[in-house]
Amino acid sequence: MNNKKIRLAVFVSGGGTNLENIINYFSADEQVEVSMVVSNKADAYALQRAKNHDIPNAVISRKQFAEDEATVMAAVKDCDFIILAGFLVKVPDYLIDAYPKRIINIHPALLPKYGGKGMYGHHIHEAVKAAGEKETGITIHFVNNELDAGEHIAQFKVALSDEDTADTIAAKIHELEQAHFPKVIESVIKA
């Protein structure tokens, strides 16, 4: 393998705990680096996490993602893969076309259940609880032109009990994300 590092752009809309986990996981890896963090929200704590690690970052609004291809492509121009870590904007077709099978998303449910428009974050955990599911989990998948419908890379499950609440389900999902997301990213980008 050559000496060129595999460069990751991480897109995030919120606090960035998955971002922090990815940064820490690859911090000592001589082959991989998080080289850009992009958020659609200027007040996302994830941007501070990027600054704390001296990682370049950019704020690109939902409208810019839809209408300003040049700005988006400039932000990721040197990146090999794009990782969606709690990113709440539909990825535009031009970006998917430029990065085929190189955009990876994590979804806090066992797709195809609880996917699609409006299914994110606590909305999912509330729906899982309301349906009386006995298990839930995470799906890590490639991004395609349909929301939450890309080819699955991996799924990890956790059992639920009648005592679980949306909050305890969220905590169980967070544990799965922290345990598995960086390892699955590594398996894909180093394949």
C-alpha cells in the first residue's frame, strides 16, 4: 500500500459523540485520518470537537447542500470517504454520484424497519417502544439515492424488555454505535 492516508470527511448535525469516537479510534492509525468535519448547523457541538482536534471544519446549510454543489464538493475535494454520523440532511444525488459506495451512514434501527423521512433520533426509539419490539439495533449502510435504503454493511442487535423506555433504548443504541461504528468503517475503507 502507498503512504497516502485514507482521508475521511465526517458529516454531523448535532453533538458529535460518534464523531469523537471515530476521531479517537483512528488517532493512532497511520493509514487513516479524519480530515474534514461538515455540519449543517453552525451551533453543532461537533464543530467544537473538530476544533479541539485541529480538524478543518465547515458549516454548509441544508439549502447549500441542495443548491450549491461547488461549495459542497470543495469541502470534500481531498476526501476519500464520507461518513454520516448523525447527519440530518438528505445527501444530494451529485455527492452520491461522486462517491459511489464511499458514503457510509449509521442508522439507529434495524433497517428496513424505522427508516425514511422523519425517522431519526428519539423519534425512532419512541416508535420502537410503541410497537413493542423485542429487539432493536443499528444499521451501518452505504448511502444511495433513497433515504435509508442503501446496501447494508452490518447490523448489530440488542434485546429489549417491557421495562425499556425510549431513553433506555437510546442508551442501548448509543453503546452499539460506540462499540461498532469505527470498526465497521475501518473494515470498509481498508478493504
